[in-house]
Amino acid sequence: MKIFCHIKLVVILLLIVNNTTYCLGQSYEKILFQTDRELYIAGEDILINAFLLTDEEINYSRVLYVEVYDTKKNIIEQIKFEIHDKKTSGRIKIPESINTQLCFIRAYTNFMKNFSVELIPTKLLTVINPSVPISASNSSKEKELINEDLEKINVSVSEEKAIFSFHVLDEESLGLDAKLYDNYFDLIPSELSQTSDYFKVMRNSIPDGLNYVAFYKKDNNKLVAVRPFFNWGETSKIDFSLTNTTFKPRERVDISIQNRELFKNISISVVKKGTAQNEELPGNILNNLSLLNSFLQENQSLLYHLKDTVDFYLDKAGKEMVISGTFAKLLEKSSDTEILYNREFIGATLTGIVLDKENNPVNGAQVDLSVFNGKQQLHTTKSDSTGKFSLSLYPGTFAANRIMVQTVHSDSLQEKILLDYDYSNKFVDNTASMDIDSSDRKLLEELYINLQITKRIKIDNNNIYNDTSFFMFGEPSFSVKLDDYINLPNLEEVFSEIIPYVSVKRKSKVPYLSVFNEEREIYYNSPLVLLDFISIYNIDALLKIKPVNLSKIDVINRSYCLGDYSYDGIVSIITKNNQFSDYEFPDNVVFLNFEGTSDLYDFYHVNYSETEDIKSRIPDFRTTLYWNPNVKINTPFFYTSDHCSDYQIIITGVDDKGNIVKSIKEITVSN
């Protein structure tokens, strides 16, 4: 089918992030990233799944960042997903107004932002909108490879059972040195032996996947040639069978997986044939090395018979990397890598820097973060010697949140906060072009009709999370609903007449709240004071709020630890409209919308086990029949829809060695 000559896509992406020096014993952070398919109609959901391939039981990232953007690097969607037990899944809604175009989708953790953007796993998506014209693509002409050294030097790669051999077709091959680099441009500590114009290395000393051999002139250490090569490695096989290959509409399909126990994780996607592509080399990614690498990592078990074609394009990519200077730049980035972004061990993280009025970093500044809609939270920390700080939201902080960030104000410093952008702002210059003709019309029409019918019937894959509000500090020592009492003229009288344990005191005419601990018989003169779950420090401004605008007051009259701080007592005041009433915040307070992680999601599995369901007149025209990112049983099953067509059952597994394995079978739904 012609549509995939230029736009065949990567279904699963693999990224192995390592430290700045190569070491076989290091603990890498790896991600297996999947989508249910690659071809979509505007308005559909992209179903995603990610699995962390790590032996770490504690020290791994808990947040996955996923972005969809167009060929001009304009962001279409950005969503975070919470990782539980090294796994996450969810959906991304494609806007209905999007043009017909190619899009990129990429997935990474915060820690991955430390490394070259070329290493972020990226894939292509094709989005069709029948009602909107095709968007202009960012295509480019093939570069003419002109370089004196490259005209003289050609490198061929041969692979024996235990040895990689690099044949340098050059008169001056004895004047060259060779070095090996892995896919993350770290030097591989394996020795290359040279015999005449051959360089050889033991295969078991080379990591699986994409690697590079670079040739330098001995006299001036000038880079003259780069040859990417792919170590295909050894993979397992997923054995599964079906009861039949042809099924009726609304019929049950049983999948029997014979060797489920050999795999850490297995996922299944059942989609209409033509919307996913795995068994051929997509023309559009052959000239994009990062896309080609991801595609090979995923599909190596299906593509070994095309290794000569792969080798041709890797040779071409190597020459272009020398001419453009890309390889040298990537080596420089790898050697200079500084860890600026940490793994997020708890939840979505907000980072920034505290500066004084002269824009110098402030060391030891107290920074408060309050979430005051959804799941209320308060987090406190101190800035480090460089003025930087990091605050993590609780797990389960979903969707967009209204938050406040402030420093405990110091008039002498006049502190201000600058917040970091939470997504990566760097992109690879991948190019792509779309080629659609009349041969694709039938498939696209069927996909569009399926979507329209599904939207009318409103088969919804509901979110499964339902948040409730709570008092974040546990059970209060005392709680008062002000509507239960007579209205008093001011807040100071409320504390004096109604609220036990709390009193208003003054020092040099400046008011402050004092909380009495009856068990220890002491007064706390610096309690944490909250207004609608936001920490405040100007008690004089607080006392100006009219009691008639308040809903309740909660008091904790004991010590409470929060982050780097221990508070002696807590006074929490809630207004009736949750809008802080008339309280005036100082200039060092920043209000913003901060995106937590996406709501938990469960794919809706249609069930036709009952006769009345089979006879139902509600039409069923799903393009994705089944999506299970974490198969836990040996015999999963699904039901076909009313749409008579060919479908692909795509099963992807991760074996004990961390290799990605894929098996595909086709079925036909027919009357």
C-alpha cells in the first residue's frame, strides 16, 4: 500500500540512558514505548503503553513525558503519565481540528533530558482529517555527499558468528586509527585488531543494537569516516496460537500464549490491517537515523532478512554524519554531559531558581508550593547553593492543577522565583513527507466512517480515577464551621471567642498567631498558617478578611514535619468560595496552572458473551478491537466488531535479557 512507502511508523521505541562513561555494570534506564497503531483519523485516541526495562526496584523514574508535535516542531499535545511498578498506560486525544499531516510522537523521562535530544525515542504518526486540507510538510532534498576523504574511504561491514569485521577500502588504511562507540556515543572499551585493511572486534564485546566505528587519521586525529552498524543480537520468540483465522462479527477470539513465563511483560494490540506496519522497512525513516534505530530495535526479529538494505542506509547515514559534523557534535555532547535533571521518584516535579534583586542565586531560601484545587497539597523545601530547588507533587495528582509557589519573603533580599519549563524544549531536525493517492481511499474512508459511528454511539473508555478533597494533614485537633456560630465583626474575635488553642498576639505592634499545645503546656508562636491550602505569612492582612466570607477553620496543636521543615502547629482557614477572599498576596508569590499526570485509564473491552448483546442493534465499528498493555494470563480474548475486514494481532514481549520480541498473526472478520 503506497501510503506506507513514506510514512511507515515505529510502534515501540527503546531508549537506554546511561551515564557519561561506558560501563557494562551500570544501571541503565530503558523504556519500551508502544502505541496501538500508527494511522489515525483526527479526533481519535492514541493509546500508549510504557514499560521500564530496569532491574532497579526503587531508583527509577515515576513520570513519563509524551509529546505530539508537527513537522515544524509546533506542539499539538503534551501529557505526563504516572508510572506504577515500572509500567504506565493511557491515551492522548488527537484534536478534531488538526490538519491532515504527519506528526512526531516522543516519550522520555525527566532524567533523559540530560542527554542528547537525538537519543529521545521518536516516531511518526499519520493523522487524516477528511474535512481539512493536507498540511504542508517539512520535506527536504537529499544532500549531496561531497568530501575528499569520504571519496577515498569506504567501509564495509561483515558479520561472522563471533566477530565484526570492518573492511576499509583505502590506500592509506594503515594510517588510520579506529574507535568504537555505542548508540549513546560513549566509547566502547573494546580493542580493534588491524590486519592490513581490516579492523576486527569480538562480537560479544559490542552492545546489541546500533553502534558506530569511527576512523581517524593517525597524524592529526582528524575524523575521516563514520560507519554505523547494527548488532542484531539473539532474541526469543513469542509462541501463540488462535482457534481459527476467520471469525464472524461479534465472535470471541481466544489467544493462547504458550511461553508467557519467558517474558517480563507482554502487550497485545489488535487493529485493522493497514493502520500498523511492522514487517517492512518504511521508506520515510530510512534517511532518519534516530527513527531507523528505534524501528530496528523494535522489529529486529521480523527484519533480519532485510539486513543488507539496512546496511546500505547505515553506510549512507554515516557519510552524512561526517559531512554535517553531527557525529563530532554528538561526541562532544556525550563527553560534556552534566546531570541537571534528576529522576522523579515521587511524582511530577516543579523546579526553578530563587534570585535576589541583583539576580544572584539565593542559598537556603524557603520555597513553598501549594496545590489548591483537586488534591490539595503543601510542599516545602530550601534552595541549594546555586539557588535551585525541586518540589514533587504527590502520586495521583492528575490533570491540570492550580498551584502557588512562593518564597518566605525577606524585605532585604526581595527574592523572586523563576520556574523551569517541565518538558524538553529541544527537537531533532527530522524531515518527513506525505504521499497519499487513490489507492488509500478505501482504507481511509472506512476509518473515518468507523470513527463517526463510534462517536454517535458514544462507546467511551472512561477514566477510572475519581478524586475527593481531604484535609492534607490528617485529622485536625479542632475544626469549626463558622456558619454554626453567630457572625462576629472581625477574625481576631473569632480566634478569641470561638477557636480554642489559637490566639492573636503582637510583637512591636505586628500581629502573629499563637497555638497552645495542651499536652506539653507550651505556646507555639510560629505555626504554619494556611488560607485555602496556601501558606501565608502576613497575619495583619489575614485579620482583615471578614468572617462572613469564611467557611471553616481547622487547627492542629502539635508539631508537624513537612519536607525540610518542622512546624509547631497548623491553622488552616477555608473561605466560602475558595478564592482567598480579600487577602492581598506579596510580589514574591507566583500563581500558575501546572500539569500533573494524566488520569488513570482503562481500555473499554466490548463483551458479547450474552445472546442479547450479540443481537443488540447498536452498531460496533471499532478500529482497535483490543488493547492490553500488560497481559497477565496465558489465554486473553477479545470480541470482533461489526466491521468485516482483515485485522492484525500484534503481540510484543520483553524477555529476561531486556530484548524486545514481536509476533504477528492476521485474522479475517467476515459474514
